[in-house]
Amino acid sequence: MFMAKCKIDHWMRANKLSLNYNKTNFMLLTSRKHNPTSFKVIINNHSISPEDNLKYLGVLLDSKLSWKPHVQNVKTQQSKVCGVLSKLKHYTTLSVLKVVCNSIIHPYLACWLSHIKQ
């Protein structure tokens, strides 16, 4: 572990980079059977906190690389959008609702349906 710490610190300095230690997290990708609990990352005497879920490029990843957290997150977001659309239907036209639906809900459905068809 000491060797990895030195390499990270050296690489950061060589590339003139710095970390915001309060915003930096790490996640171990493990199998379902093996889950180390005592793994620590320390850079420049700052302890980096572990996370079970991280959002990367809009995708919610967990340490087991399962889709459950991401699907739950999308489901929650789209449920809120459907609630707003149901309230909006009393104040706007059907064509406006279709535009809102196509711009907010359709991209999620199109992405998932394209993967299901393959």
C-alpha cells in the first residue's frame, strides 16, 4: 500500500495536479463472494473515503457492477416526471405534453429499448 501511495503522489506532482480531498472518493470493484472491508487509501496523509455507489458519466455504479442502483435511480427520476406531467395536463395542451414527454422520458426508454433489441 505504501508503494501505491508514493506512486499516486509522484504522478500527481509530475502532472501538476492536485486533489480536493473532501470531494475525492474511491470504490473497490469486487466479486459477490469477496468483499474486503479493511482497505484504506491515503494520499498525502489525507484519508480518502470509500463509497458503495459512485456516479460516473451519468451512470450510477456500485461495487458489484450491478444495474440495481442505476435502474432504481432512473425509476425514481422518471416517476417524478410522470407526476409532474399528470399535474401539467390540466394546464396545457396535449401537443405540449407530447413534446415534454419526448424530451424527458423518451431518451431513457430509447436507450433501454435499443439494448433489449440487441
